[in-house]
Amino acid sequence: MYAVVQTGGKQYRAAPGEFIDVEKLSAEVGDSVVLDQVLLVVDGENVTVGRPVIAGATVTAKVIGQRRRRKVLFFHYVPKKRERKRHGHRQPYTRLLIEDIHM
């Protein structure tokens, strides 16, 4: 059984017992989070598709950690002017452990 959930403007495939990394959520480590924007649920041969979401369906997850991704480096360069700048960015994310899918 798995579900497709939407959080932070992105869609993720979530199955019980799996970890997913989502955009940063305002929750403490150890808290339980309910994701209510469930777009699709597959249970064996039964497929339920929402329009756009499935009413009453939720995915329960536990917050495992608040982390930051690897640094992405990018450069700004102006030719013939000796202008060079190096920038870096580390996107924060939340790691979730999927506990259960409710229909």
C-alpha cells in the first residue's frame, strides 16, 4: 500500500515504514504530523484517485529530523569586467517516517 501526498508544493510517494524528505515543516523532532493532501492511494488492486484530493484520507508520519541539504554553489560572472562572485545555498528539509495511511 502506498499513497501520493502533496506538501510544500511538491508530490511524494509515501509507503508505511519508509522515509521521505519534504520541504521544511514547523514541527519538533519526535512530533507526529498528519498530511491531509492525499492525491492517490494504491492498495493492491484498488486504486483511488482524488479530484484533486481524496476526501477524508490522511497520512500519519513522525518527524525524524530537521536537516539541511548539501551546499549548492553557483557563480555570477561579468565578462571583461573582473567581476566574479561565488554564492552558496543549503535548503532546509524535514525527514519523515511514514507510519500509517488512513482512508
